[in-house]
Amino acid sequence: MKGLVGQCADAPDPERLWQAVLAFFHSRDIEMVSYHLGDTADLPGGRMGFVEDGFPEAWVCEYIESNLRVIDPIPELSKRLSRPFLWSEIEALGDLTEQEAAFMERRKKSDIGEGLALPVFGPKGRNAYFGVGFAKSAPAPNSKQIFELQCAAQVAHLRFCELIEPPRLRVDLSPRELEILRWMARGKSNGVIAEILGISRHTVDTMGRRLFDKLDVNDRTTAAIKGLGSGLIQISNLDVV
């Protein structure tokens, strides 16, 4: 694992980074690797926002030509669960639509076998996931091995994010909403924020609800965490003066 961390840090471009990632996973009895970022064409050999190695070519062609990503349940499950899960668990983890169930049937017929989805998290909401398929002769990984694979995927994703063009922020807060979010992150109540900004408590309440909606959160703590994670606010700006 230490070797991969160093190789990721030293990788000068996405292609070199991808090769380091493949070498690591292959050394862990992983035969198939895919990386799904979804919003960029800057991946090495990327097609439709993903890059892969070792998957059956017929399945890859079908996935692309039939645009199967629109009915693939793995991306949404990765977002919702935020933890590794086995491919064989997918149907039990959520109520699949008819199209998603049909996708899983097509996937089984492709003889891909067992593997893991590894959700990864990046700056400014740039999240993704790795898919890793096990060698058919390899035993199922234990929890410690899964954790190592998750860590490797996360390290690689953060380096990919550094090497490729950052996406536009998907959260569009007004300057006043951003001010309110910053003061919320400092632990100030709506009444105190109103006094600081010289506006009414009602205005702060209204703008607070609006920024909650934009951030898709229900409370101040989660709003602050999401603001930090998306880059909307910086830790250096949270010192009370």
C-alpha cells in the first residue's frame, strides 16, 4: 500500500497513474478494474466517463453501444451507501426498477463473476467509484482486504482529481447565502447572524432554508460539512475574529 501511495503522488499524468493502479489491483488477485468518474473525458482511454481493464470486450461494447450506464444501478447505490459492496449484493440492497433488474440479468449473462464496488470521494463533490472483479480462482476478500482495496481506490481517486480539470461547482449560492453559511459554520445562531450582517432575522431564516435546499441538507451541521467538502467555505475562514 505504501508503494502505491508513492506511485500515485509521483504520477505525472492520468495514464501513468492508471498503470500504477492496475499494477496494485492485479497484485491482489483483481482481474478486472473500472473507474467511473462520469463527468470528464480526461481519463486515459476513457469512454463515456469511465475507463476499464480486463472486462470482457463484448460486455464493454454492449455497455457503451446500448448506453447501459443510464440503467446501471451501481452509480446510485455507490452514492447512497458510501461504502464498498459486493456485486452479488446489489439486488438485495435496494428496490431495483424493471430496467435496472434487466441490466443485472444482462450483466450475469456476460459471465463477469463476483467483484466489489468501491465508492470514492473527492474535492468539490467530485465523487466516483471503482469496480474491481476478482479472479475466479481467488477466495472472497475478508474485511481487512476490502478496506485495503478501498484505501487504494481513494488514494488513486484523489490523485486523479489533482491531475484532471476540476468540474464546475454544482451548488450556486448567492453572496449573501454564502455569508450566512460561513457564519453558520462558525456556530452562530440565526439571530446573531442577523445582527452581524445588519439584516432581519426573517431574512436569515428564509435564506437559510434556501441554502439548505440548494445543498440538499436538513440541518446546520450537515450544511457546514457539505460546504467544506464542496470547497464553498474554507477551514481557514472559520476562525472567529
